[in-house]
Amino acid sequence: MKRLLTIVLLCGLLFPLFSQNADQANPDLNLDAAYTAPTEPDVQAKLAEWQDLKFGMLIHWGLYAVPGIVESWSICSEDEDWIPRDSTMRYDDYKRWYWNLNKMFNPRQFDPDQWADAAKKAGMKYVVFTTKHHDGFAMYDTKYSDYSIAKGPFADHPKADVAKYVFDAFRRQGMMIGAYYSKPDWHSQDYWWDRYATPDRHVNYKIANHPYRWNRYKDFVYNQINEITSSYGKIDILWLDGGWVRAPKEDIDMDRIAKMARQNQPGLLIVDRTVTGKYENYRTPEKMIPDRPLSYPWETCVPLSKDWGYVPGAEFKTPQQILNMLVEVVAKGGSLLLGVGPTPTGIIEPVVVERLAAIGEWLQANGEAIYGSRTLPVCNEGDIWFTQSKDGYTRYAILVVDNPRTANLTLKWRFNLPDKKGEMVLLATGERLKYKIKGGQVEVTLPAAALVTGMPVVLKY
């Protein structure tokens, strides 16, 4: 703990806050809340394994892909800038239109092997797939609802039980498997009861006045999670979203759910997002990077575009932007979960595949500084970020290049110094670099070719 505190204090002095809108992206997240580490040996082992992976894919795919709109949230009656909705329609008419998208969702080109291959080539090591988002539309063949991909026009397709084929495809690529599941279900009459209006994201009736209905909803959530964790092969992560569904107001009895899920999947990581406590095995800041290293396991989730799901004509972050982000996240001790939204036809767009491949090409040459790495007490100096090998014998200085035309070929830093008579190489090529230590800092000059691509440059020493 003393070492972790030192890391936090030193790094907090050396770089500014990354995100200006952290509160908007994470309204319920408290990064300073006490972290409760798992006590079960098999969960501890799985958590340690996950922490070495560093880079994964988060797949949002559901009804919202059909019109190419924000996932689920447009049916939530909250006046937020990030919840766009057709203003020409009455709210009830809009919801009715949205619910009926299940009659149009027929992704005949569904190709989970293409997804998994793109993730593998990107250097990703795990996947989190949306089995059900807040709109209640199940992306698997659930027995507890007719509102499912396997019950509509796609029902006659041999891969209608979508989650099964997604998980199988990613397992074949050696990935750790995560199942995203939304605790709120806005399509369920036991969560949004049509006897009342739906003013916001919460359950729309008083649970104390209708306990039978809420108990029925608790059983519904329990039964669906039981399906996912018992019928779809090995699941490593249960990634629960909708953190407002929590005790004491909307208590779904997480003790009961967790006991069942871990009986089905020994060692299962449970990520009850933003809730804190014993079922938030790692934390998940959204669309932001914490301003400092955190003393517990964490993962930043960020979409490749502005939105999590498919939106036609979307602008995507460049491979350089994603890699710069990955370097910062890993140097601070976290993992990066990159969001990708397949099209309504069931494929990942070529432009996305190309960008993922470019990321993977860099990781193929430089992944040694990322995968399985550990933090250092000082994790950055300006545009240079530091990681070290698990055994502590090898260090990496990673230069984040904003503009290769103006970047300085001569690098200097005063922390995490190499040995005076040690060896330093350019990790991607193995080229030896001469350096000198003078006045308490190291100075090394890079070959001009190292900056040409604009990708991060890794020095191993």
C-alpha cells in the first residue's frame, strides 16, 4: 500500500487531468470510494490474469443498430444533450416505434468470426459483448422474454442465438470472455410498468407498494443471468451495467445472483459498475482516463467513434489516438476496453477493421511494453510514459507523438533512469541507442525514422 500511495502522489504531480467531462461520462462513479478486493482465491487468480491483458473489445449491438442511433437511451425520458430523439414524435409514439424495431432487425450477414479476427489482429486479449442493453432486447435465446433476436425475423437463421456464436468465435481466438448485462430492463412490465409514466431511467412504481412486482423482476434478472452463465460455455467476466439499480432503493439481491453465477462459473469476475463493494471487482471509468494512477484494478471504456453502437457516417478515432490512450492507461495501471459497434447487417465496417489492424501492427512490435506490464512510482514526464516488466528488471520509456513534424528527436527525463553502463534499444527494431546521463537526467537521440508514422515510440532499457 505504501508503494501504491507513492505512485499516486508522484504521478499526481506530473500530469494534468485528462478529461474535462468526467462527471458527465460517469455520474455515479466515485474513484475515491474504498475498493473491496475479492477474497476468493479463484477470483483473485482470474483478476490477476485479466490485469495482464490490458486491451479488449466492447461490442454494443442491438436494436439501436437498425436506425443507427444512440443505444437504448432515446427511449429514456431524460432531457440530456447526449440523448437525441426525434422531436417531431410524441414520446409514447416514439417508444412504440422503437419497440417495433425488433420486427426489422434481421442481420443476415452476421459474421462473428470476422469480429473476432479483427479483434485478434488489433492485439486485443478479451471481449465484452452486450447480451442485453437497457432496452431489454436480448441478444441471445432467452426463455424469459419474447423480446429477443432469436424470436424475430432472424429466428430461422442458424446463428440466431447470437451470443453463443460471438462467445465461441472469440474463444477460438484465445480471448477472455465477458458478458455485458443491463440490470434495468425498460421493456419489462416489472420495471417500467405501463400503468404509470416513465419519467426517468429508474423503476417507475413504488416498490414498497408493489413488492410482488419487484420480486418478480428480481427473479427475472436472476433467471436471465443464470441462463447466460450456465448455457454459453466458459464466461470470465459478468459486466453489469445500470448502476442505479442497487440497494437500498432498487435492490435485486446481488448476493443471491453472485452466488449462483459463481457456482456456474468458478472464479467469475463480477463488475457491478459504479456500485462499489465486493461485487465491483474492477472499476470502469467511462470515456475518460483518471487523472492519476489508481490503487486498485480498473479499466477505461472508450468507443472508437463518439457512440458505442453503429451510427452511419461516424467519425472514428485514429490508431494514433487510441494507442496514445492505451499507453497512458497502461502506464497508470489500467486496461483499455475499446468500443466497437457492428452494422445492422452483422459485420464490422471495413474502416474499423483497418484501424484495428493498424493498432495491432504497432502492438505486434511494441506489445512487450504493454501486456503484463507494471507501473513505476513515476509513470510519466511530459509526453514520455513509463512501464516495466513484471519482474522489474526491464523498463520502457514510451514517447507519445502528437505531431511527428514538430517532435523533438532528443529525449530527456530525470526519473526511471537507466544504468550508466546499461543498454537501450528501440523496441520496434532492436536498434541500439546511445545515451548519456548528466545532471541527474538521461539524454538520448532517436533516429529520424522513429517518428515518421506518428505512433508512440518505445525505448527498452
